[in-house]
Amino acid sequence: MSLKAVAIFSLASLCAVAAPVQAQSPFAGLLARLEGAKDQTGVTASNGRIEAQSVDVAGKYAGRLTEVAATEGEMVEAGEVLARLDDREAQAQVLAAEASVLQAKAAKAQADAAVMQAESALDVANTNRDRVTTLHAEGHAAQAALDDAVNAATAAKAALATAQAQVENATALIAAAEASREQAKIALEDLTIRAPIGGRVLYRLHEPGEVIAAGTPVVTLLDLTNVYMVVYLPASVVGTLAVNDEARLVLDPVPQFVVPARVSFVAPQAQFTPKSVETSAERDDLVFRVKLAVPRDLLMRFADRVKVGVRGIGFVRATPDTPWPADLAVNVPE
């Protein structure tokens, strides 16, 4: 299995509340009955291990690590700071972007003033054109004077349109500068690497002072809300299973507890039993990989007890209406 892998759901630290028990002694008789009378009990058992989804938390940009706050084994909340990259250059880019915004706003103020000036010039040109038009109609102004007045009014109108376009251009420049500023701020924020989910730090992969490439994982987290046991079952059993069917889990360190679970996945293709999984069937039998997910609310109660390296047994029923044996009644610590 890859490093994206495997955490084992263990309640071993709760054993202090119960008398010491050998790992399989309470279920030795039950397992023998299940193996010898599967058709009668309708319950099938398979050894497996409980895995938890892992998440590699990486930096979006290349840079030098100035801090790695995560410690292997500790619990972190979503959004908590795990590491920081050197952000001096990014801070300078934010300052430059803010200066560009101020510059664009100053350009817009100049454009607004130019519009006011052009509007005043247009008013003067229109007034002069109207006056010369009246004088020309009364025979007191030459045609050339009228033509000049009309042309001046037209030029003033065009100058106003140009000034108004400059205002729109300045407004667009402000929007572009503000967008660049937000982009610079986001880049600055991305230099702080935060936990995307709550969980446990599985691996701390780099140390302060190291230079990492973009997308390089810095910390690996375990998602303790996504914990499941992987078992391998023959086609005769898988054929009657459905997603969300009830299941039961018994863990080797604490066999006095029975953990509820549900079928969350059934592989669409058969495979040979992995050598790392010990089953009572022959190694070359074709089986289907099945996930038995632990309820989220139960995981939230015992999130601080998720550990690595423990195996257990998964139990499934042939049909949903098959009664669970009394030995497999749900029994979890309060």
C-alpha cells in the first residue's frame, strides 16, 4: 500500500475500564461456528485492517520554508497553520499592487477634471455658435464666422467625448489594478500552508530552511472522519451485499468491544487475496475488496484514539434481515 494509506481505528487506550482479555478468546467459539455453519448463521467473517484516508498538504508556490508548525501525531483543526514560506517578495508585490491602484485612481481624477473642462468648453462653443447663427441670420455676421463657430462647437463636443472615454478607461484601469492587488494578496496568503481538513499529522515531510518546489507535500494528514476496514470476501458473499448494509468490526487489541459499521464500497472486479491479509480461505481464491466504514459520529467521539498498526475482523450478513448473533451486538465504550 502507498503512503496515502493506512490508519487503524483503535480503542486500545480504553481497555483500562475492562478486565484484561486475550485478543481472540471471546470470539474463538463464534468464529468457529461461523466457519462451520455459514449457511445457518448467515454471517461471514474476514480478517482485515482499518484504513483512514490521508491528505498530502502541499505548497502552491515554490519557496523557502520559514516555519513548519505541524508535529507528527498531533491533532489539528481545519484552517490551522501547518507551515509558512518566505513571503517578503509577495509582500512587496502587494505594496506595488496597492500603489498601482492609487495611481489608477489619480488618473481617473485627472480624467474627471478633463471632462469638466471639456463640458465648459462645449458650453462656450455652443453659446458662441448660437450667437453667430443669429447674427448671420440678421446679416451681421459672415458665413465664414458662422462656419468657424459651428466647427468650434463640433470640436468641443468631440473633446468632451474623448475626455469621457478617458474616464471610462481610468475606471477600467482601477478595476484591473484592484484585481492585481487581490491576486497579490491571495498569493501572499497561499504562502501560509493551512490544514484543509481536521485530522492527525501523520508525516512531517520537510523542515524550516528547505527550499521546496511548487506542489511539494509538506505535511500528510489523516482524515479521521473517513475511517474504514478493508476486507476481502468471496463472490458468494459479495453477491448478496449492498452499499449501506450493516456490518460489525472487532479489533485485535480490544476484542471485548464490537464496533458498528456499514458497507460503503464493493469492488466491481475480483482479485487475488493480497498476501498481507491473512484469511482462512486459500490464497489463490478470487475475492472482492469491500470497505466497511465506521460511522462519522463514533469517529468524532474517539478521534484522539486513532492509531496505526492494528488489525481486526469484519463481519457481514448474507441478507439485511439476518439477525446478528448476541456475540456481535454493538458494544462501544461510553
